[in-house]
Amino acid sequence: MSHRAHLFSLRLAHAFREACIDERYGGQRFLRDLMAGVTVGIIAIPLAMALAIASGVAPQYGLYTAIVAGFVIALTGGSRFSISGPTAAFVVILYPIAQSYGLGGLLLATLMSGVLLVIMALMRLGRFIEYIPESVTLGFTGGIAVVIATLQIKDFLGLPVAQMPEHYWDKLTVLAGALPELDGLSTLVAGVTLAVMLLWPRLKTPVPPHLPAVVIGSLLAFWFNAQGAAIDTIGSRFSYFLPDGTQGAGIPPFLPEIAWPWHQAGPSGEPIGLSWSLVQDLLPAAFAIAMLGAIESLLCAVVLDGMTGKRHSANSELMGQGLGNIITPFFGGITATAAIARSAANYRAGAQSPVSAIVHSLVVLLALVSLAGLLAFLPMPAMAALLLMVAWNMSEAPKSVHLLKTAPRSDILVFLACFSLTVLLDMVIAITTGVLLAAVLFMREMAQMTKVTDITQSKRIANSGLPGGWQVFKINGPLFFAAADRIFGELAELSRNAGGLILYMDGVTILDAGGLSALNKLIVTCEQDGTQIVIADLQFQPLRTLARAGVMPVPGVSRYTSSLEEALGLIGGQASDSDRLPG
């Protein structure tokens, strides 16, 4: 694949076909995929459950997501090492949807987002990932991390908060009001779990730290509960109904039934149904999910490309993500996207192809049907500690600190805007504002780079025999709408008493419609003032712009030459007096 072909290509199941069909795939590669898939599958089990809980739904829906979306996206996507499933980035979007529209609304929004992702793939929009500035991505991921961490305080400290309010400051107020009722044993379990996650990497074992941390936290909580404590667990907080109508604790030890997403429960517990008004209400959320899913999945693919030296297919990955999010809601799964941490662990464990991601899904499936009883003992404080660590890792705080210390002021402003808007308002508003603000600040900086300089007294001009009353100005930089009015306004002032002027434009790379309009205004001003103007050494793009606009020399006012020397000779009567526009 050529250097940039990955940004434009679109092929269903690109990664699977490239790694397993186009390349030779044998038993040794399969064994490495098998080991990597088992490793990342074990990692994914508690994470999928914790992220589902953080998103406002029961933990089994996170497992369904890892099973179905992980399988479908691996088979149909464009990045050979990506592991897809529920991710922390979506919590800030999914939690409000689940609170307002229930599981049914969340699944319907996920389905709609999948359709949008497929449309984005068909429109070849994967290439636009390279236009999102790092200050924007760091800002909204940092903001998401703060929101996720705030949502975990309730379970980390064992606070008796039934439901968190919608707005961030209200969340802080509720949490502060509940602090006097802090549960010390729940906090101890969470603290021990967090401490193990922080200290375990020092042992330099291949076992990922959150697995022993969750096991130790679970054993500690089990012992406390056996002594009469009341530490919340997945089994005590969540329940399900068996086919015979009896109720079970924790997560159901069987596969979900295939059902229409709109037949799932709404906020009242009844099926949410399907209506045009509901689709309209969920469309902004679906768009936000699709945008974030595209950004996170493609960023993950870019990170993996840097680690592996391979090339993903951006649009093929969008197609796979779209298909995964269309199919998964029919099995009760929530929104899925590529997870950077799990994908990196997959590659480090020896993955060779998307087969490892398929194995990871089967491992989660096996855990669901065989270990559901044990998973019910996982304590909520340990899950909260796990998500705090996830939030810290996704925040990329060292990168953010480095940006704040070393980046230009405009990048810092964009970062702070995205960060604060994500926390206080909405992620979509944050990303939209960040990209627009970054674009405006970039245009301002580019406009400031465009300069006009009077070079009439330079040695090159002085020795040319320039007639009295003539001035020569050199323009450097793009003449686009944000700079052109200022530049040509300055020229109008500088040349007010001149008999004629030469514009030396070899340093002008861009001339847009705004620049063309400003140039025409200057020519009209020169005609009114009786000033002649010669435009010299136009580059290809500005020359093409003038030609397309049908701009021609104005007899007695404006002329165009291919070089500064020709312009000087023309003024001195040493060259042809042709009035034709070159090219």
C-alpha cells in the first residue's frame, strides 16, 4: 500500500484478507494469535463489565459488546491488531442516554451511529482524521477522563447516591453532600485495588496489573462481607430473570436473545418502541457516538501503525466499526470502538492478525457462560478503582502537561477550551469548538505570516534604472481572505503618491477568491489615482486563479510579467510592452 493509500482505500474485511489470505497464514501464526487472544480476552472481561456499569447499564451488556462487536469488527475492519469493545471514551455520551432513554434508547442510538459510520466509510471520510489537531484530542480525552473519574467517586467511597445528576457541577454538589456517609470498608477495598494496580508493574511480570488487583479486591470484599459488612458487588446490585421467571443475581450465564433494539426497555421499564420523534431525539447522540467512534478507532489504528510498521485502511476500519455497531445492538450490546490499551496489549502479546481479536471475543463468551457465578462476586469499589486507572491512562496527562509547557499559546487555548467544554457541557460541542477554534487561530497565524516589504532601495532595484516615482514591493505569504485585505490596504497607503508600483509576488503561493477581490480593489484604486501597477513573477496557483477568473491587463493601468527583471525592463522601456496575461 502506498504512503497515503490507506487514507483512501475501502475494502470489506481488509485487515483479515490482507493478514490471512493475501499473506501466508500457517499454524505458527495461529498459535501466536491464539495466545494473544486469550491474554487480551482475560483483560477485557472485567473492563467490559466495568465500562457497561459506568455507561449506566448492567454489566452483561458490556460482555455482549466485547463478544459480538469484537468478532464482527475484527472480521470486517481495516486494522489488523485492533481490539474493539466498550471503551471509556463513550461513557460521557452513553450514560446520559441510558438515564433518559433506557437500554432500548441506548441500543437504538448505537444502531443509528453504526449506519452513520458506514456512510462515512462510503464517503471516504477516513482521511480527515489527520486534520484533527493534537490539542483537540488531548483536550477532549482529558475532559472525558475527568468526567469518568468523577462518576467513580460514588462507588470508590461507598457513598449512598442513588442517581447522579446530569450536569457536572451538580454531580460535585451531590458527591460533596454524601461525603459524611462515606463507607470506610468500601474505600479500603477500592484503595487496595488501586494500590495493587500501581505497584504490580514493578514486579515486571507478564500478567497485566488489573487482574491481580481485581482478584485481591474481590477476596478482601468477600471476607468483609462474610464478617457482616455491606460492600456492594455485581451480584448485590444487578439481577436478571431466568426463562422460568425466577430471578438471579449478577449476570445471566447464557447468551443474549436476538431482539429488535426498540423492543428493549425504556426509562419506564416498558419497551421503548420505534417512532420518528424518537429517532429525531436520538440523532444528535448517534452523531456524537459516530464521530467519537471514528476518531478513537482511527487514532488507535494510527498508534498501532506506529508500533508495528503496518498500514491500516482508514475507510475499511470505519466500515467495520459501522457494521459492528449495527449488528451488536440486536444482541444487547452497547456502543463499541477500538480500544487503544487492549489493542496495544494484543500486539505486545504476539498477535499476527485479526484472528487474535476473534479469539478474544470467544474467550469473553466462554467466561460469560462458565464464570458468571464468580463474576457476581466482583465488588463495585474494585470496579471503580479499575475505571479510575482507565481514566488516568486515557487522559495522557504527561502529554497534556508537555503541551501546556511547550506548545504555542494558540494550541494551549484550544486544549483548555476542549477540556473545559467536555467537562462542563458536551463532548460534541467541545470537539466542534476545538476544531473551529484551531482552524481560526491557524488562519490568523497564517495571515500574520503574510508580509509586504518595500524593496525599492535594494541594490538589485537601485541598479536597474527604475524611473522616479516608481516603487517596488515584495509580498511573501499566502494571499487568502484573512490576509489579503490587510496587505492590499497597506499597499494602497504606501503607494498613494507613487507614479507606479511593481508587485513582486514570487513568494505568494496561494491566491483565493478573497485575495482576488482585494487585488481587484487595489487595481481600481490605482486606476482612480492614475497609478500604474505591474504584477511580476506569479506562481502557478495564483496565476491559475487569475486565469480562471478571466482577469486581463487594464490598458494604461495594470500589466503582468513573468519575472521581476522583465517588469523592471518594461518600466525602463527595455522589454516588450505586451499587455497579455502570461499562460
